Amino acid sequence: MSNSSFPTEFLLLAFVDTQELQLLHFLVFLGIYLAALLGNGLIITAIACDHRLHTPMYFFLLNLSVLDLGSISTTVPKSMANSLWNTRVISYSGCAAQVFLSLFLLSAEFYLLTVMAYDRFSAICRPLHYGTIMGSRACVKMAAAAWGSGLLNALLHTANTFSIPFCQGNVVEQFFCEVPQLLKLSCSDSYLMETEVTVVSACLSLGCFIFIVLSYVQIFTVVLRIPFEQGRHKAFSMCLPHLAVVSLFVSTAVCAYLKPLSISSPLLDLLVAVLYAVVPPAVNPLIYSMRNKELKDALKKLIQRVQCQHQ
């Protein structure tokens, strides 16, 4: 195998060509990144510091915020640095790290969202047994299973992708390294194993999605039978943020990975990648805090405590 089949570096897709627009891209991404850091950081700190939020629902939300922080930190800082320094280069090891970390964090996030759906189902459809079903040990095991499954999925995809020779050059048509774009650079007859791993992962993801849908069908069936409006409102307040996050995650991922090749273009791929890799980590904290009174109160107390310390 020739050395040219395994390049030492890759060239990422630049958002814009002119220096002024590159600076604008840097500032926009910086704003989104800081919003994601602030929002997720506040949620993590509020849940960790407020003992009233030490419940299964908020334990999983804390894990989700950690995953969101990790996923946006994997892709956005490198893109900002490239715009600031007017370069497109990413090293071979840096590209492999981006693929591994993004797959690990995004996969773990989807599996965690599945676990969170089960938590909502248990709280609303099995309230008398909720304490037993979602005990602290069970919650830790479920979260560990989500993280572990994401890690295994990332290891398989990364190992398979980077064992394939890249015969079509080293220009990645995306602002970060992702598997579909890297496979376009591979020899046409060399990615059968990666395709098989992708099919297995897709089947697992489809199973998780079906589980989430069935859980919410049963949840809404039970909620609509609640005779008191206050009870229905509380149940909806618990479920709607999670459902909104799942919808945002699934819709953007489907657009990224299942769109027809006939409508694929570098610009469209770029916009879709921003939607699924950049927007959700910044928006998720806002979604969860909008309708959640307990979280709002914890965040207010946290901000007030910080203000008092600085006075």
C-alpha cells in the first residue's frame, strides 16, 4: 500500500473565502460556542449544587449537558481556529480524534435520550414502582450503558474508517472530519466492512427511536386520562422538553445521514452539519429551562449566590 493512501493531514472545507467573512464566521461560532458553554455549564452547576435536583431526571440531564459540552467542543473550536488563522489543515491524528469523539458523544447522547424516555415512562405510567425502577444504582448503570455503548460504537467506526486507504485525495468536504465525507475519499471497493458496521449502528438507532416513540404513545395515553388540569400540565412540563430535544436531534441527524445523494451538495452538507453538530448543544439548555420551574429556581439561586459573592 502506498504512503499516499494514508495522508499525514486533511484539508477541511472553508465556510468562506474572504478574510472579512472568515472573521464573521469566527465571531458567529464563538457566540454559539460561548452560549453552549454558559447554558450547559449553568445546568451542570445548578444540578450538582442543589440537593433538590438530585433525582433521576436531573441526573440524566446533567449527563446530557456534559455530552453536549463535549460534542460542540470537538468540532467548533478547530473550525474557529482555522478561520482565524486562514488555514484548512487538520492533522491525520486530529481528524481521527474528531471522528472518534464526535461519534462517541453523539451516539452516547442518543442512547441517553432513550434512557430519559424510559425515565419519563416510569414516572408517569408506573408511579408506584418508580422509586424501585429508577433507584440510584439503576440510574448509574443506565447512564454507564449509554456512555459505554457510545464508546463501543465510536471505536468500531473509527477503527474501520481509518483502516481504509484514501485513494481520492485528502480534501474533506465538511468543516470537521466525519465518516460519510471520509468514505468519499476511500477506494470504491474498500469500505464494505464500514458499511456493515453502519448498518448495525443504524438498526440499533432505529430500535432506540422506536422505543422512544412507543414510550411516548403510552405516556400521552396516560396523561390524557388525568382528570385534573394541573396534573396534566405537570406531566406535559416534564415530557415536552425531552420530546423537543429528541425531535431536534433525530430530525437533524436524519437530514445529515439519510438525505438522498441526488440533493447532496457541499453547501447543503455544510448547513445540515451545523444543524446537527452545532445548534442542539446550544439550544438544549434553553429548551430544558423554559418550562421547568425547579430548574429555573435552582438557576436563579445559583446566579444570586454568585452575585452575592462578588459584592
